[in-house]
Amino acid sequence: MAVYVNNIRLDTNSHFYRDFYLDNDDGTPVGLTSYTGASQIRKCPESLNAAAQFEVSFVDRDNGHFRLSLPQRKSATLKPGRYVYDVLLTDADGNKSIVVEGMLNASQDISPYTALTYNFEGSTSPQTGYGDVIVNYAGLETDSQQVRQGNNFYQFDGKLTTTNNPPVESNTFGVICMGTFTTCSGSVDDLDTFLSDADNIEYLNNYLSGGGVIWFRGERNSCIGNTDSNNVLAKLGTSIRINDNVVNNGPLDGNRSYASLVYTHESISFPSNGIPLNQYSTIQLNSGTSIYNDHNGDSVFAFERKGNGIIVVSGQTLVSWPSDPNELFGAPGHDGSNGEFWVAPTTELYNALRNLAFYG
């Protein structure tokens, strides 16, 4: 592969990322299936030790799309000054290629990073507004996926404003949800079309750059085609994918299961007693980070940073449980008929996702 020279400027104590697209000489994308990547920052090429290491994630391997990231916790340790870096890709046979190299100028961040807070007009906290209504999430309704305000989702249209009266701009919300909401049927074709609009992608990228959270809500492959879901995830710009499987071997009544919290941080309080699962798909992390794993140890709820924001992906949306809570054998996240973690996500989860955008 040819070496591409690209110089980078970043602010210390901030989240950084940059996307790259590799092309062949004829302009076709370089396929990156089975490649791994590494990228080091050094004071000079001869330096024995790296000053820092970029995280390398493959957003869309078929189209040669990969990303370099340096989270805040790593950039905060980088002293201001000039450095060099490169990107090393290794194929399945162990062949190595430098594909990107350049200078890196690290500047002292004058204003410490703070993730944006999204409030309703006149409210005092991110998750309250209009009377006693809890407004945690905005939902993009597509195809047969109905967004219900009663389940804490406020529907917004293709211009990313809600259909409520009065209308509310999408940047009011700390979490924007898309994908499946209310049915094990339909498709994400409308969402794919929505994300094919460059203006919508630009808006979402700006939202993420300000510390936003996008939650793609997947489903098992027998409900929503995971090939289509993964095409959407590639357009969103995350390397996380939903596996083409259906898990239905849980230890609880009716083969139901629950997932355990595996991501912990002193400033982030995800519901710690687990979440309910029933006929779900698992998550292919690539460079993402799992938040909850199922009883088999596979991820079902994960995130990946994109700039100052995060993209969260789940392989479950709906849960069918017995109406009698005594039949649950202690399964968590249950509101009497459905797992509220999925059907009506709570303020507790909202606050955890917002804190994850800041601290994660």
C-alpha cells in the first residue's frame, strides 16, 4: 500500500479522532478485512518509547474506512509540542504496511473539555421538562418502528426536530435513539436512506462533536436483518456490529436470560443488577467497549467514542416476560410486563449514558 502523509493538530486534555479512507490506484477502496492496526506517537522516529498510542478502529472494512482516536484520558498525558506518528496495518498473513504517517502538533488546551448538557427551556436538569413528563430520549421513527412518548421517547422528524407542540430542537436531548422500538418486524431501510443524506450525517457528527449520545437499537436477525442494521452502523461511523445470530438458551424460565454489568467507572452508575434478555443478538465489538455481557460472556450492549460523543449499540430492543413477576426468578430490569431497560429506558440509564460521554 502507498503511504499517505497527513499532519495532525490536537488539543491536549480533549477527545480526538480522525477518519481515513484508503483507495487503490484505480480509485476503488482498499479492502481491510482481517487487518489489524497500530499507531504510535513518538517525539522523534528514533525515540525508544512511544509518548502515546492512537486507538485504531475499522469503521467500514470493505470501503477502507478506519479511524484514529485518542481519548481525553490519554491526550491529557501528552505534553504540548511536536511529534511524529504513523499507522501500521497487518494482514492475516502477518504482512505489515505503513499506510499513514506525518507530524503531530499537540497544543495546550486552554479551555478544559466539557460535554454539552441538553436542557429543556426553563428546566434545571437534563432529564426533566414540560411539567412532570420525563424527557430522556429523542427517537427517530422509521418504517414500522413507532416511537411512543409514553415510553420516554420524543419523536423527531427528518429535520431532527420533534413533532411535539411546541417543537423541540434535537440538541435539547442528551440521547438520540434510532433503529427498532416497538415491533419485531419491519426494516431500517428508511433509516438507511436518512443517513445517506450528507446534511443529516453532518448534523449528527456535529451533535457527537458536542458530546452527544446516539443509541442504535438493534434486534435479532429474525426480526430486523442485521446486514441492513450493520450498513446503518457503518454510516453512523462506528466499528461495532450486530452479530448474525439469535441467542435463546438462557437459564431462566422460557430460556430467558439477563445480562451483567461489566463496565465500571467511579463517575458512571449504570443499573448494576443487570438487564433482561430474550431471543437477542450479540455484539461484535471490534474496537468498541462492552457495557453489559450476557450469561455466555458475550456483549449485548456496548459503546464506541466518536469525538466528544459516543455511539451506543444494542442487540436487543423488546423483551417478552411472564406477567407474573414471581416467574422471573429474580431477573432485573422488569416493570411488570416488559423489561423497562429496553421498552421505556429510565432516567438512571439516561444519566449513565450522559456521564459515559463525558468520562468514558
